[in-house]
Amino acid sequence: MIKTASQTFADNVARTDADDGAAGQLSRTSHARDFPRKKLRALYAEDRAVAQAQAARQGLWIAVLAYISFSVADLVLIPDVARDVIAMRFSVGILSILVFELLYKQGARIVWLEIVCATALAAGYSLWLIPALRTEEIQNFSYFMIFGSIFMMGANLFFSLRFSISLIASAVILVAFFIALALIPGSFAYRFALSSFYLSCFVFTCYVNLKLNIERFNVFLNALEARLQQQAADERGEALYRLSRADPLTGLHNRRAIDERMHILWNDFEKNRTYFAVLLVDVDFFKRFNDFYGHQEGDRCLTEVADALRAPTARRDAMIGRYGGEEFIVLAAISRADELEALAEDIRRTVETLALPHEQRRDGTSVVTVSVGASIVRCYEGSKLEHTIYEADRALYLAKASGRNCIRIFDPADFEGIDDSENIAALLRIALQKDLVSLVYQPIEDVQSGDVVAAEALMRLRSLDGLAISPAQFIPVAERTGAIIDLGRWSIETVCRDLLLRSDIPIATVNVSPLQLKMPGFAASVASILVKTGVAGNRLAFEITEGMEMEIHSDIIHCIHDLRLLGVEIWLDDFGTGFAGLSWLRLIEFDTVKIDRSFLHDAGTARGRAMLDDIIRLLRNRGPKILVEGVESRAQLELVREFGIDTVQGYLLGRPTSATSLIGDPHSRRRGLPL
């Protein structure tokens, strides 16, 4: 596509002002009339050059043909000099066409083409008069003189000539007319009338031509201004689009851009079996780095690591982005494990080579390093994109568990712990389809009123021959293989549909893993389930197990924030059994904290009772409701009452049962605690 001069000019202006920022660009490019007049005039001439040249060429051919066709009038009105006059017509017409075409083919400036057209008009009339004045048909010639005004109209109206050129051409025609009028006999009235007509025609056509030129120039200015405004709007839009897909700190692709790319790659994989790999890169001991060196140095560290990772990923035409916090993600078109291992090792070595100081590691290394977990998409029944991300995440977890600063590639044929759980993994792939999973519910009661204020949903799995499989066996396998994604969504929807919709139990809790909370779109899927089932968000609670060996990730914090916006409560399960409990409490405001059963069972000793008392005091200072698990005897219940605990759960109060049994129990709303 050929750009007009105004388009090119607008592009150049926008490009020149790009360095001044969006505000400067807008103020300098949105008002075309702010530019120097001389520059705008030159730009106007360039803008209409191509179209004007084509119009002038077409107009000249039409004018010459019309000019020559008036030879018929010469034969009728002035036959005595018709041969000479017609010869003059053909000479002027052909010469004008030849000169114009020669200049046009050579790409001459439009001003020269306009001069040729104006000269053709002036010469066509003036040179025609020379032989025509010799005619004896004076009366006919005096009538023929009126047609000279057509040449003047052509200069001002037919051709879109610039005003100065058309004015000169019209003046030449007017002078030629007065000379001819002086040479032929005629009455004063005739001379006065014809002179008045020509002068009026000259003034009128020149004035109209001037107004048309001004109007054309104003139209050009408006078009240029609109073009500049559109250019500025387009560039602002492009800048905002780039910002929406870029991480503000590192400049890498952000999670949104990565997720879009992953879905494109996944769709291509499903259609064409074009394999790709997902690599998760995590900066080792970054929290200690941040705490010791400060957040500013932490940001600088992430920026330098991001810049360093561009090279190894670019060499393999891979896409790299920041996935959140200190974690990066790489998407690469790789189908072989050895190629993936080479890329992962290149990434690890690149960061290690930076030699950024990190004196707080206490693992024998004093520089910043990364751990890399990677997985290649696989084709199997029920495979999903989320499974591949899970596999990469599990590989990353094992890399960190292996001492960090190393790589792990997920291999389904040789993965840690897979020998003991191969049958379970296969069973989980068909569990939902074969109706092998179910939920049971254990009531949670208010210590003071004895009301059932909640129920915890617990997943159960049986084999094809009906044997029960312990959650301690299949839950870790589900998390490792990614089956927990579908099972988790099924659990949430089943709780809403089978329990909350059919009973007046205030709230139901579902256990979720931090791995689920890290998955993109988890909160959105929960919102979809709530809308689908018509259950209010404040009747649902998610229990996060403190014992889960998973670092607190920024994506988990964001996901919990989104869940809270839906009204979903967040509970901390098994408090006191893991190493991250205090960190969880510091970062997240839990609605309820469940103290692990082990502390209640150890409270029979003075040391155990003191420890339970310390934990309760700590939690009361933080503000969440307190729930004690594992109440299995009246003595334990009395102890819980002494401590003023809010809610309790345990076999003494109710064993896990089906939704139908729990709803059908006439004491489900007020079971009544044993005295």
C-alpha cells in the first residue's frame, strides 16, 4: 500500500515524539495547525501530488480531445481559415500531450505538470486567435470569441491547479482576449458587453478557485489532524497492550501473556501433536536474600536474573516470562528429554555464572542460583495443560528438595515414588468416570451451643474391586500427577450440590492444596461452580494444610484474595505440624485455625497441656476462630471447654458419614455435646 505524504508525515512525527512520552506525543501530534505554515503547505503539495498528477493527466487528455473536437465549429463558423486554425489546434494539443507524458513518465514534480496544463490552456486560446483573426467571417468570429471563457473556466475550475498558476493562466487568456477584441471591428456596446463578461468570468472563476484551494487545504488539515490523533491513539493502545502483557519489574512477559501462549501451544498440540515443554525456574532462598539485602536489591536481583535468562531462551526460540514472585516460566518447542535437559542446565548455569552474592544461604554456596523443574506435554487419556504445569511444579519441588541449584525433569516412567503408586495413578485417571470417588462429611460443633455449625468434606477412593484406599496414599499421588485438579473441582461442586443446597448447615469445608491455589484460574473456577449451583460463597470454606511442604507463593496470596472476594472462608488445617505455620499466620488472615489433634492428645501431661495453652494464646492474639481436632473422649471435651475453644471436631461428636445421613439426622442442626 502506498502511503500519502500526510500518512508518512504523521508516522514520522509520532516516531519522533515517541521518546517524549505519551503526554508529549499527544500534545505535539494532535493539532496539525500548530506546525509551521510553510511546512504544512509543502506537505499539502506532497500529499496531493500523486492524485493530482493522475487527475491532471486525465483532465489534459479530455481537454485536448474537446479542444480538437471544436474543429467542427471552426469549419462551420470560420471556414476560410479553418485549415490553419485546425492545424494549430492539433499542434497545440499533441505538443501538450507529448510534453506532459514525458514529464509524467520521468516522475516530474506536480508543479511542472500543472504548469504544462496551464500553458496548454493559455496557448490553446492565444495561438488559436492568431490564425482565426485573419478570417473574413467577422460576425461569426465575434460570436466565436465568447468560447474563450471556457479556457478561463478550465484553468480555474476544471483543473485543480494551485491558485497562483491558474491566476497567471487566466490573466494570459484575458490579455489575449483584449488584444483580439481591439483588432476586430465592433460597436462600443458589443465591446463593452463582451469585456464585462470576460472580466466577470475572470473575477468569478478566480475567486471560486481561491475558495476551492482554501477548502482543499482545510480538508487536508482536518485529515492530517485526524490521522495524527489516530496515530497517537493507536500508539497509546499498543503501549497499553504491551504493558498489559509485560511484567513491570523485569520487562518479561507476564502471567497473562504466558497463559495465552500456553493455551495456543496446547491447542496446537491437541490438533497437530506439536510437542512443547514447560520449565519452571525458581530463585533459591530468595526470601532470605530479600530479608537481608532489602527489597530494592531483591528487585535488582530478579531483574539481572531475568536479563541473563533472555540469552539461553532466545537461542532455542523459547518464550520466557515471570510467573510470580521469584519464579520464572519458559515455554519451548521441545519434544525430547535430552534437549529439555540441555536447556534447563543452560538456564541453571547462566544464573550461577552471574555470581550475584548471596551470603545468607548457609548451604555452602554464596551466590544466587536457581532450581529448574521441567516437563514435556504428554498424550494420554484425560491429559490436560494443567497436568503439564503440575508435573513441572513437582519436578521443581524435587529439585529444591535435592539441595537446590539443580534441575529435575519429570519422567512418568522413572519418577520418585511412582513404583509404589503406579496402580493408584492409573486408578485416579478413571476415578471420576467410573464413580470410584465419593465424599463423606464430619460435623463440626460449637462448644457452647452444641450446634453443628459446619461439616468437613473428606474424599474417599475405592479400587475397582471395591477395596478402600487410604487418603494418605492417594492424595499425594493425585497432587503429583495433577489428578488433584479435576478431583478438587469435582469435590467443590459435589459439596455445593449434595450438601449445601439440600441442608441448612451453615458452612462446608473442603481441603485444598497450595498446589491448587497456585494454578491459574482456580478462583474463577470456584466462582463458576458457585454460580452454577446457586450457593453463596460465604457457605464455603477451604482448608489449607499447614504441613504441606510448599513455600508461600505470591500467586497463592493473590488467589486467596480473589476467593475472599467471593465470600469464601480460608481455614488453616493441622496447625502446629508443619514448619510454615507462623509464616502462614503472618501473611494470611485465616477465618479459622484448626489445632492438630496431636496437641490435644498430648495434653494429658503437664508439658503437653502447657504447649496447647501456648498455642491457643498465640492464636487468640492473632484473632481467628479456634477449632480443636481429634476430640475422642469426654475428658478431652472438658479440657477444650476449660480453654474456651470456639468449635470442636472428632469421633466423640460424629464420625464421617454421607451427605444423606448427615442431612437425615434429626439432630444435624443441634446434635448436643455430651455432658
